[in-house]
Amino acid sequence: MSVDLVNQIITGLLTGLVYSLLALGLSVIFGVVRVVNFAHGEMTALAMYGAWALSTYLDLDPLVGMPVVVVVMFAAGYLLQRGLVDSFVGKPEHMQFILMVSLAIIMVNSSLLGFGPDAHGIQVSYGFDTYEVGPLLIDKVRLLAAGASLAISLMLMAFFRLTLMGKAIRACADNLVGAKVIGLDVKRLYAVTFGIGTACVGAAGALLSMLIDVMPPTGPELTLLAFIIVIVGGLGSMTGALLGGMLIGVSEVLAGYFLMPSMKSMFSFAILILVLVLRPQGLLGAKR
Amino acid sequence: MKQRLALLALVAAFALAPLAAGPYLLSVLMLVLTMAYLGQAWNIMMGFAGQLSLGHSLYGGLGAYVAAALFVQFGIPGALGLVAAIAVAVAAGAVIGALGFRFGVKGVYFALLTIAFAEFTRVLFEHIPGLGGPGGLFLPVASRAGVDLLYLRGHPLMFYYLILAMTVGIFLLCRRLLESRLGFYWLAVREDQEAAAALGINVFRAKMWAVMLSAGLTAAGGVFFAFYYNTLFPTQAFGMDRSISIILAPIVGGLGTLFGPILGALILTPLGETITWGTEALGFNAAGLKQLFYGLALLGIVKFLPDGVWPWLRRRLGWDGDEDGSA
């Protein structure tokens, strides 16, 4: 294997970790609230615009601006669940789908109206710094984004394993009736979960804004990307989302390396079709 | 009876409209009819058989590209290309249906499968040589006069009456289908798949008929699109936006009803055009405002009238129980 190829794979793995965080948000929302968030990528695009605005107008580095974006996105997700999505819990799947699609259309076109069709990107001062590890070259920005994503993902997993609220949320997911019987405030926990999901979106969006430009079509692309990852990894499985993100990140760079960068999404969709048909529960998902 | 009269009046109004309408109004009416036609084709799959397809642009795009490529590359007439287009789209529908239904890919997962195939094909068509790639495929226009139904070339009025005939045709076809054995199978599958299977219905076959019929009819709409607009781009023909615009009219009008797609198209298109016209008249360019409105309309419908406008309107008019076969 050439050094260039190894470099590419490392790039894919690092980008994939940010994708993982994005997909984790989707997986958490579906795993608990049982609503498929088809506006996931559009929310991410809004978070990217937020990080861009903070960086452009307040001169905040996306890593510094990230907590602000995360808090805003958590609040937005909490309120969205309480005000709108909650009345759709338990409704037929296609109605939830149409609800989220309508939100997605609203978000894409609001961002088109607000920010225009042009690409918005953030250029940080250390944007061209690289670390040399032997013959390998690793981008500093990408390494920082991947490190932050991994840290947040692990914190999230710890939250669900160790804290009382995390356990309560998992109880809702495992046995809804049981959770109600022992007196858990399910509506509030659902709203918190949705907020956690959108907070992941906020973090991933702020980090992604350092790696890729955002424009209105970015939203739908990221929605599909997040879905591919989550389904490949296993819907509802957190480690599955981590694995799926890295897998898709690597497959993207390999498609670009061996064929054409413009064909990378074709590869991801081919992987999705294969997984849906051969192993619909995903690589690490439990049997449905 | 009232519904039949209302329908006849509607068709008559559309048929006589060119006498009074200018070219702009006529183009809006064509948009209405196209939206109603494609919506009805999608309605077969989702509204009747309960299979959510969010990648219907695949069939329309395949139909458009097959007929257009045959015409541009080999000079094959559009009417013959239509046959090939329908065949290709039905085959694609059969593959997706067989994969999805055989392997138990259900609900949202099935919807994602349909999106995946549409997106896969979009990128594929951007890389097929000879089809123009992302730059687009253009059909030569010799003259806009006359009527040539074999080559699908001619006056805009020819296209107007063509899409009107297609819309009426698909309405009558769906009506027949709903009264047929297959139609009842579909409704049974939609309501409860396990119960339908327990009654001895071949669920797989019923669903395959739905996806193949829907795909073929959508492809015919795609051929119409290609020969009327004469330009094709993979991002548009296979895009998510196209898929969503196909599903809007039946959902707003009333999923699974015969009148729903027509009513939805009659509501959405003029309002959307008014918004575009209004913002242009006010002198500012607000790309996305029309779609934003469509998003809000969809949200309003799914929140407040989840069954769509038609079932609600029918109750208000007291036309409930009137025979038209619409569920």
C-alpha cells in the first residue's frame, strides 16, 4: 500500500468519526422516541450556519463556538419535541416521516432565503497545519474535529450507562409501559432525548463546519449520510453508529481515490442497499 | 352522482380552458395536471397498497432518460421510446420491490431503500457517457407547430391535451383498480398485512403489482416531462426534490382517495405560482420561498388534517357515502 493511500484512509477515519457523532444523534432519537428524524441533516446544516455566523461575526473559533451551538440546538430540540413531534409519537410511520420531511423542506428553504445559495466555509488560522508522523501527514483541523467527536461520543455513552437520567431514558426505550408504571415522566425524558440528539447535531455541525462548506443542499445530503451510517451500523446501536461512521468515511475516500470523488455517495448508497437487503438490522444491531 | 357531475365539470373546464387562457395560465394548468397525474401514480403504491416510496423520481427519471436518449441518439420516436421507458421503469420497480418485499424491508426502511436507489441512479447517470452527465441532456426542437403524436413533437396545446388525457386516464384506471379484486387486496395489505396473508392473499404479489404499476405510470409521466420541457438534468430528474413534489399533491389532497391528487394539485400549484409571481412583482428574488410555503402547507396538513383536504371537504359537502369507490 502506498503512503498516499494510508494517508487517505486516515483522513477517511477521522472524518468518519465526526459523521459518527452526527449519526449517534439520529440513533439516540430513534432508539428512544421511535421517531425517524428525517430533518437530521437539515438541522446539522443550520448548526453549521450557526458556527459560521459565530466565527464570522464574533470571531469565535468553531471549537470555542461549539458549546454555544450545542446549547442552542439542545433547547431547540427539546422545544420541538414538546411542541410538535410529541403529538406524532405512536402515529403511523409515514405520518412521522411526512412531518419531518416538511420540517426539512422548511429548514432548507429558510437557509436558502437567509444565507443564499453560496457555500459558506470557515477558514481557521491553523487550517493548513499538519502533523508529520513518520511518512504520514495528518491535518490538524481534522484531528481536532475527530478527537472532539470521539470525546463527545464517549461522554454520551457514559451518560446513558452511568447517570440516573441516562438509565431512565434507556428504561423508556426498553419498556415504555414499565417506565410509565414506575412513574417516569416520559414526555419530559423524550424531550430531553430529542434535545440530546439535536445537541449531537449541534456539536457535529460545528466540527463539520471546519471540514466542509455549507450550502442549502448540504442538509439533505447529510440526512442521507446519517441514515446510511445508522442503518449500516444498526439503528439504535451506539457502537454501531461509531463503526458505521468510520466505515462510510473510509469508503468515501476510497471511492474518491480509486474512481472519482463525485462517485463517493454512490458507494455509500450501494453499501446501504446491500446492508438493507442482506442484514437489515445493521452490522451491530439486534435482530428486529 | 354529485361526485361524477363534479368530475365531469372539472374535466370540461380543463378541456375548454385553452379557449380563454393565455400561454402562462395554460402552463400553470399543465403543472396542475402533471402534479395530479404523478401524484395519482404514487398514490397507487402508498395510498392503495400502503408502501411508502420516497424515491419515485427514479421511475420518472428513468422513463424520461430512456425515451429521450433513444430519440436523441437513434432518432427513435417518442411514442416507441415510451414503451421502452415503461419497460425499464417497471423492471426497476420489480427489482426494488422484490428486494424489499422478499427480504422483509418494511416501513421507513423500505422508504430509505427507495431513496437509496434513486440517489444511486442519480449519481450513476451523472457519469454515463453520451447522456450529457451533470451538464444535462437536450432534445432538439424542430418546430413547435403541428401535432406529431408519434414523435411527441408539436404545439404546446398538443401537450396540454395529452397530459389532460393522461390524467383522466389514470383516474379512470385507478377507479377500476379500486373496484377490482387486486384493489381490495391492496386495501387489505395496507390495513393489516398479517391479516391479509392469513386470509390467503398473496401479499408479495399484490405489493409487486402496486410497485410495478406505479413505476410504469410514473415513467410515462417522465416521458411527457422530457418531451415537453426538452431538457433533462440528473440532479432534477432523479433528485429528492422531485420525489417530494410527487408526493405533495396526494398527501395534501387525501392519501388513498381518487380525488385527493387532483385536489391537492389544484390547491398547491396555483398558490405556489402566486407566491412566485407575487415576489417577482414586488421586485425581489426570493428563491426558496415557494418551497418554504410547500413545507409549511405540508406541515399544516399533517398536523391539522392528517387525512388530507378531500375527506374533510367531502364530509363538509355531505357527499359521504356517495359512490366513487374512493376509500
